[in-house]
Amino acid sequence: MEINKTIDGLTLKAQSIKNKNGEYVITGKLSGEVEVECVKCLTPFKKHIEEDVKFKVVKPPYDGFDEEYDIIEQEKLDIDDIIKSEIESIKADFSNVCENCKDKEFNKEF
């Protein structure tokens, strides 16, 4: 199945294949811009995203590990939920530093 879905400025273009175990294997690219907050000054800014993704969607509870794929537990495949989860993950990233703060020292001792 071809996936081409955009939510809040982030687009997932991918292929989804259902394997013999009933799991969905999704491979493709996540791209766009997400509004994030600078971890140093808390100013909002747009962060450009361009990354390859490899997801395996499995039914919960999942008790395994996969070095090749990011595991997503869902009862039913929900692409919107996957993209929204990725957006929240990007927003929570400690590497979100705006242009004004990128060369400033962060952890000073007083």
C-alpha cells in the first residue's frame, strides 16, 4: 500500500506491506517542517525534517526487539497516529536549538 499523508507540515511518503505475521512493515521518508521550541531560550522556530523511516506496526502487547525497525504497537494500523507520534517525538528532542542559541553555552556553573 502506498502512503502519502501530511499532518501539521510533516509528510510521510512510504510503502506499507503486511507480512505473514499480520504486522505492517512501513519504509519511506518523513519530511517537512515542524514547529518546535528552542531548548535554550524557549522561542518557537521551524525545524526542517528529512529522514528515512522504518516502522513495524505490531499488535500489543509486544515483547520483542528489532534492531532494524522502530516498533509501533497498535491494534489497527493508524497512519495519522504514527505521524502525530513522530511530531511529538521531534518536539521533545533535546537537540531543538534555534539559530540564535546554537553557538551559546548552555550549562554554565554559577
